[in-house]
Amino acid sequence: MTPFLDLQYINAKYRTELIEACARVIDSGWYIGGNELTQFEQEFAAYCGTTHCIGVANGLDALILTLRGWLELERLQPGDEIIVPANTYIASILAISANGLTPVLVEPDAASFNLSPANARAAITAKTRAILPVHLYGQLADMPAIMALARQHDLLVLEDAAQAHGASISGKRAGSWGDAAGFSFYPGKNLGALGDAGAITTADAELAQTLRALRNYGSHEKYKNLFKGVNSRLDEIQAAMLRVKLSKLELETKHRRALAAIYLQNIQHPGVQLPQVASSEQHVWHLFVIRTQQRAALQQHLAAQGIQTLIHYPIPPHQQQAYQEWNGRSYPLTEAMHQEVLSLPMGPTLSEEAALRVAAAVNGFNA
């Protein structure tokens, strides 16, 4: 059996260090907002190449609170338009609508699956105030073009970097391009906690200060509340475990890239479209996603050979019941992608031999 992702095996590799990290927190007697959080925030900000990191409860909260912070600072106003790719996971869009802002969905770039700068430019109106690019599947969006567009039109940029820990362009990593970025540390991410966890990175000191209050009931000082905040804190246990796993991230990313190279070099099926990457550093291969018009049959073929695959994601946001007001809209490229994408096994514990077997199984598929 070739599992899609073996989380138990991944964490078992670091079992001793993870247990030591947990014991360190237990013995400290400090479980919320302590030294482990402070150290992780400093270490992750440095890793991303930015100034501030604010730990929060999960990746969705990271996006919601960043937009909320800009609202509190009056850099956004209710109803403002936020440009976002139509083919993203729904969380990117939920964060916009949760703040009373207006999502403006645009078709992605056909080659990279990421936000198309040209389509983003065409969607700008007098009400546009921000762009929310998503580094989908682990590949950094075309941030030089997106940032140039944003600066030209005086727009804020919020990176959804939930899948792209460590991806970079010209040495500049995800989380340091936009005015702020939201990260998820959901267990299956490249940098995964052992539960829900997230963070915001930014070089904006005023925003960082606002976010630290918003995540903590709107309070900088106990019993003094500046904002109508929420409880969205990254706890000490998760911060401690993330510190362990952050130290392993570059080695795991190197292995993911080696697996992706095997897939790219060996999968030669005429009915399969492989992902396209501008440079190796731009992609950290959170997912290896192919496209095929025979998805169901290919998935069944691979399952029969003990190879587990997943679909990220079967239904686009504009066709979800949650956004039924958009159900009549048409985004042809987005819809085709959601009907054709298939994620092959990928992860730091998948062997190169297993990747070769997966590639051979794909090549052996007869539609």
C-alpha cells in the first residue's frame, strides 16, 4: 500500500524531540502565551525573512484576523472588493466574506493554477482595495507581477501561504512578499502541528500590534480591551512542537523536490497533464497535482494497485451551497480544473522507489 500521506510515520521520526518539547511545556507550568510561542514567532519570522510573526489558532483565523486588522486600522472599509482566485480552497474566500468585504473571483493562470496577474488587473475597479493571492499546492504565485500591480493601484496584498512554507522567488520566501501573509500549520501541511495552528507574518509593526490584541480578546493588557477581539491563540504545546518541526523543514522540502523530480521525469502518459514550475525554489510540493479528463478511471486504476490518491478540491467555491448566490456564475477554467485534478502521493516519508512505482502505475493506465 502506498498511502497518500502517512502523518503517523512523519511524526514518529521526531517522536523523541516532540515528547521532549511537550515535557518542557508541561514542566514550565505556562501553557498560553509563554516562551515557546515567543521563540517560535521569532524563528518563523526569521525563516520567512520578515519582521513579525503572530501565532493564531488556525490558518483561517490568520486570514480573517489580518483583514480585520486592516479594517480596525481603517485601511479597509466594509464592502471593499478583494480580488481572489476562483479555484482556491473555500477558506480564502470565507475570510473575505466573514469581514463584510466583497470577494471578486478571477480565473487562475492555466499553467501554474495560481492567480493570473492579467486577470487580476482586468478585475480592478474603483472599489478594489486588496489582492489575496493563494500559493496553491505549494507553488509561489507570480509575486513580482502581483506586487507591481498592487503598488501601481495602491492595493494591499495578503498572501494565503497555507500550503507554501519555504517557497521562494529569487531567494525571497512566501510570507515576506505581501503586506501580510496567513499560514496554516494543520497537521498535513509541510510544516504541520499536531492539531490546529496558524500564524500571520508581516513587516508592518502597527498591524502586528493590532493583531496581537485581536487574537487575545482585543486586549494588549489584561482586562483592558481596545477592540472587540476573539480568542485565537497558538498554544505553548503546539508552538513547541512547531519549533521542532521547523528545524526539519528544509530537509523535508529537499526530499519533496526530489520526489517531484521523479514524477516530472518519469510520468509520460499522454492523457496526463503535469504541473508546470518556473523554478525549483518556487515550489515546495505540498501537493503534486496532475490533470486528466479520465480522473475517476485513473484514480480507480491506481487504487487497484494500492496507491492512494486524493482530489483537491472536487467542488469550486462558487458552486458550493455556502455561496449559493454565485451558483449561476461560470468560471470555465476553474470548473475544468476542479473536475480534472488528482493529487498523487507526496510527503517526506514517501520513498523514491515508491514514487517510481506510482509513476509506472500512471504510465500503465489504459483509459
